[in-house]
Amino acid sequence: MSDPFFFGYGSLVNRQTHDYLRAATASVTGWRRAWRHTPLRDVSFLTVVPAPEDYVDGLIAAVPGADWAALDQRERAYDRHDATHQVSHDLEHALDVAIYAIPDGFHRKPEADNPVLLSYVDTVVQGFLTEFGPEGAAHFFETTEGWDAPVLDDRATPIYPRATKVSAEERAVVDEALGRLRVQIKRE
């Protein structure tokens, strides 16, 4: 039996944030990416919500030996769902694939007291730029709901625990997109 895979649609798209080496780009239908807040965390973060007509690009990666413990701990605010029949990929064989999502009824739209972290956005977009290029990063912004959420500029001292070092060019992509979306940036 082959290893199961997870589908990452946020920071898990950035290979610098995890050690799952067998990975490939993919997409999942029936879901839409959204910024949400849950009482389990102080800040808002990405989840997927059911959306029959939508799809999300991301990264699938193998979970060696089906050892989900570390990933389940990392994604502790989420439930793991079977997405096997919703995922499209270019690998040569069929895969069992799971996706993480905050359970219905346990999240709400972000507010001023639980902003999105800019270091988190930077990390996610860096992953999309690496895996999908500029068009993929633009698609990330276009297909994610909740950009009316406040974004806390924590770049100087990242709060996001898996923040990656991003280049000036990557920051410029993020800043331009957030400006175009008229996102409210809060300074620390």
C-alpha cells in the first residue's frame, strides 16, 4: 500500500515550511480558500470551505508510513477530510489524499482583534510563486475570500511560527496585490 497524501493550500504549499519531500502541484474541486478565525488561535488563518463550483490550487505531499501525528498536531485547529476523489494531479498512480479544514460552526470571519499576519501571507505567496509562478500567486489572491480582514504587518518581527525569509521581489508581489485588494494593513 502506498503512502497517503495531504493537500496543502496555504503555508503547506511552501516546501520550506515542512519536511514532506514527495510532493507535487495539484488542485482540489469543491472547496474555496478563506481567511477565518477560530478560538483555538489568536490570529486568523487560512481554511477551505465547501464550494461545489470552485477549486483551489495547492501542493500534495506524501505522509510516510501514514504517520499523521506531526501533521495533525501542526493542523490542530482543523479536521482532516478525505479529498481523494476531488484532487487532480499529474502523478502516475491513484492516491489517497486528505485535506484539512476548520469544522463548520467553529470559525468566523476575521475581525480587528484577530488579524491575518503579513508574515503568513508572505510565506504562503512565496510558495505559490515557487510552485505556480506569478500567475499562480495572482490566482491565490483572486480565489481566496476574506481580504476584508485586517492584516498585521509583522514583517520586522514575524509572529507566524513558520515564517520564511522572502525576497524584496516576493514582498513586492504581496504588497501590490494587497494594495489592489485595498486590504487594511495594521502596523505593530
